[in-house]
Amino acid sequence: MPFPSNPLERDRPWVMRTYAGHSSPAESNALYRNNLSKGQTGLSVAFDLPTQTGYDPDDELAVGEVGKVGVPVTHIGDMRALFDGIPLDEMNTSMTINATAMWLLALYQAVAIEQAERTGADVDELLQKLAGTTQNDIIKEYLSRGTYVFPPAPSMRLITDMVAYTVTAMPKWNPINICSYHLQEAGATPVQEVAYAISTAIAVLDSVRDSGQVPQERFGEVVARISFFVNAGVRFVEEMCKMRAFTQLWDELTKERYGVEDPKHRRFRYGVQVNSLGLTEAQPENNVQRIVLEMLAVTLSRDARARAVQLPAWNEALGLPRPWDQQWSLRLQQVLAFETDLLEYDDLFTGSVVVEQKVAEIVEGARAEIARVQEMGGAVPAVESGYMKGELVGSLAEKRRRMESGEDVVVGVNRFETTEPNPLLADLDTAIMTVDPAVENAAQEAVRKWRAERDQGRCDKALDALREAAGTDTNLMAATLDCARAGVTTGEWAGVLREVFGEYRAPTGVAAASGGGEADDTLIEIRERVRATGEELGGRLRFLVGKPGLDGHSNGAEQIAVRARDAGFEVIYQGIRLTPAQIVSAAVEEDVHVVGLSVLSGSHLQVVPAVLEGLRAAGLDDVPVVVGGIIPDSDARRLREQGVAQVFTPKDFGLTEIMGAVVDVIRAANDLPAEKVPEPA
């Protein structure tokens, strides 16, 4: 039988990336070169939390966080090492960076210019070629991921300056990647994900237009450089329809609100990472098929196909993936793109009644929610009021309720839990990659050496110029570039802007969030245990939920806080980015009965012992500490040996059961006997 005729010219494959970076610029550079040699067609840089939040490796808040969830980049020397031997004029580089996006773009541009100067290439031509993306979406940081630094208004100013600058100086660069990915991780429904991302785009485009930095006749070029970064969950039909809805709404918005006539300028351009937080610690081999299904959601529909895809690895719920794990995920993309016939056909869903109905449903819901946000004054007021955050926390609480009740099935977690021994996990300590603790000390020594050997006068002059410009409405890219070339550090650049702009603590959303659904018998029983134990101890039980260090992934902490409140605890939750000393101080001031620490960044072996030591020094030896996060079994054993009462990991998905365990911990710490709880009336 002959092969079928090809009805279309084969569509070009999407850019294939792996989100990567760890330990040091030199080690990350080796990883990038290795991935590129395997057929990866773009780079996606993961920065560590100090870099993302504007701290140098030797800052107090950086303890335990250096090189853990990404690569530390502290100055232009680090950026040189990160891209050593990689010609940036030939690369498409995505940088997941938000609050400090302007700074990292300046470092990247400065290194690209150095490369051009070494080869005698024309610098202006180089800047015209530089292609890539800075995520630069601060709204979703206030709502989900937590790596914000400055208040909303100056943060929007930094974004506006970058957009205006790149349209002229770096026309192939995407200065913002409006990121609904983390909104879905924070609980967003498809309607909320579309609505809040479009609302963010409106806020950015309005700000650029109103700044007067771009002539109206060039505004189509601004719209053309706006890209999106989305999440694809395992409900792949719904996710595919979501992307078609996004495409329809974006075309409608840019034409009607901004008068963009060129269809190429109005094209909805997006990249995707499939849902990392949906991957399971239990039976992690099932994550492979989850990743494949999620990839199909953003590749099957030609009219709404992603132009860049990066996939997580099967073992990310266990820890940091190894190079082999990342290779596996890259091969998944390559098999789909090059072995199947997916790219040979027109859109597979045109005319589908089912798809059209689902798309219309998402579009209608998103329009209504966008209108609601606009009535509040737009995305920034909706952040400052806590409205959007409260809606997301409530949505996530409802999702957790459905999973805990079994309404939503997660294979291997709440159904089909029996399993054969997993050969992939035969040696668990080698099934993930760990970052050498010496990395942090090396980075601290390196930055001190850098400061000692640079031209300090030149740095001071550049920082003074930045400070002066920040106090005006001058575009800050020029001053930032001068700082980059002078040898200023990440912490120094952000520190000057902190002086001028101030810092910010976003609403947690916990107070406004509903726990989701009616209390079941198990929750009613736990409420009685909380009440009775409180009476035995002379008052209501007080539960301090703490986020030590720079880890901003607060979804788990917020859900624990909501369920603890619903179980009858008095909850003290002050949000993210606290030092161990601040957590200890809160425990003393609030006279708490238990401290719960949430750590997802891998810094648990540094920050948790610091809290334990602080509690002992404050005379609170009798206050038990429980810990939750992505914590390998060997680390959990070490934490318990140091005094942690209990460790919870993603496999402990039942929040009400966790509340019962917390009551057990409090009773044991206070030498109370196991209680007999009366049947609820």
C-alpha cells in the first residue's frame, strides 16, 4: 500500500528545550553543551533563587539556596562562564527570570556583545539577531511562584522599560513571556488561567502604550513581541481547547483594544512546559505517560500549536533530574516530531462540534472574568486587593478536596496503589542528582574575590547613576547595562532598586479562601480532636506555618494553612521568604503549639536545622516542628535525627490526615495520653 499523499508542506517542529541549570555556571555550561549535542534546539535557563530574588550568594537569605533550583549568576563573569563556547547570535535562549529580568537581560546582552567584539562582528547586527525570551511576568509571581521583589507599580515600570527597549534595540527578543504556567499550579481553572494571563497582558500593553516610549505606529511590533508560557495538564482535550480559546481571545483583544491590523502581529505565540507539580512521587514511572499526554495537548492542534516545548523529567517529584532523565524527555519530543506524521496535516479539530463547544465555554467564562478584573481597575489592583490570589487558593482547595475524596483519580496515589518493585528506584540515592553542599561555599568565596578584584570606583559610579535614574522616569536599561559591564553584582543592582522602590509582601489569599466543599466525617473528627487537645492545654491550638529561605512555591503551605484553619487551629501564616530567626520570633510572640515548615527548593538540610536551633535557644524545646516538601527519604531520616517530629512529602496527599498527625505530634510533645474522641453528634 503506498504512503498517503502529503496534503500540506510539513510544519516545522517547535523549539525543543530542557529547563536546566544547577550548581555553578561552569557545570551548567557543560550540561547545555551536552543537551545541544543531543538535538535540543534551544536553551531554557533555570536560575537559582538568590539570582531570581536579587541576592548575592553570601547574603543571609541565600543560605541553603545557592545552586539548588538553578544556576547562580551573580555578575558578568558568571554569565560569560554560563555561555562559554555557545554563540549567542545563533541561539534561542529562554530565561525564567522575573523580578531581576532586566538585570539578567543586560548581562546576556553584554556577554553577546563581547562575543561579537572578539570575532570582529558588527555589534548592531548582533543585537538584531539575538533571539530568546525573558519571562518577566511579575503579576503571576505575586499570585503563585513568589519570586517578586518590588511593589507592583515599579515592577511594571521595569517591564515597560524592557519592552520599549527591546522593540528597538533587540527586535527578535521577547521581552515578556506572560506566564499562566504557575497560575495552573496555584489552582487556576482553564477559565482563570486564560483570564488572568490576558488581564496581565492588558496591564503590560496599557503601561507601554501610556508610557509614550513607543510611537503608536510601532505598537503592532510591541504586540508581536508579547509571548506566553502556559501549563498543560493531563486533561489534554480540555487543555487543547484552552489553547484554541487563548488564540481566539488574543486575536480579538489585540485588534479591538489596540487596533493592530497586521494578522502576523496578532498571532498568539506561546511556549509550554507540561505540568511538573502534577507529577507524582508514588509510582513515578507513571509520570512518563502523563508527560506524553500533556505534550499532545499543545501539539495536536496545528492552529494553536506551541512554538516551543520543554518537558519535565519523570523523577522531578523525587528531586533534581540527572542528564539521562532530561535526555529521555527530549527524546519524547523528538519521537513525536520526527517519527509520527503529526506535522504533515492541517488542523485535526477544525469543524469538531465537541471542540467548538468546549472552546466557546472557556472563551465565555474567560471574558466574564477578564471583565471582572477590569472593573477592579485591572490586574495590578486585583493583585493588591488579594482578589486573584484568594480565587486561586480557593480553586486549589477544591481540587485537593476532589482528589482526597476520590472524585478525581490520580493513578498510583488514590487508586491502583498496589505496585511491583520499581527497578528505576532500586538505588534511590542515585535516581536523582544532588547538588554538592560545597557549591554554596565556592560561590560565596567567588563573589568575594570578584568584588575584591574589580574596579570598585567604576561600580560605585554605575550604581549611583542607576539610583539617580530610578528616581526619574528614565528608561532603566541603559543604566542597568552600564552596571553589568562595570562588574556590579546581582545583589547590588537589586539593592539599589530596593532603596528607591521599596520591597513588597503580597497577600497570601488564605484568609479569603474557602476550604472547598462540606466537612466530611474525618474532618469533623479532627476538629473535635483539635478542640479537645486545646482545652487540655488551656486554649485554642496555635499552628505556625513558615516558609524559610527564598522558596516562593507557597501553594502547599497555603493549602496546609487553609485546612488547619478549617480543622479548628488558630493559624499564623506570614507568607514567604522568612529567615529562620523571623520564624522563631513569630513562634515566641504567638506562643504556638507547633511549627510547620514548607520547603520545596532543596534547602531543607540548611534552613530546618537553623529553625530548630533557634527554637532551642529561645527556650521552646517543647514546641514540635513538622516539615513538608520534596524531601528524599535519606534527608527525612536526617531531619528526624536532628529533632523534627514528622516529615511529609507529596505522597502524603491527604491534608486532613496530616492535620490528625499534627495533633498526635502536639499531644506527644506535651505528654498527653492518646485521647478517646467521642462520636460526633
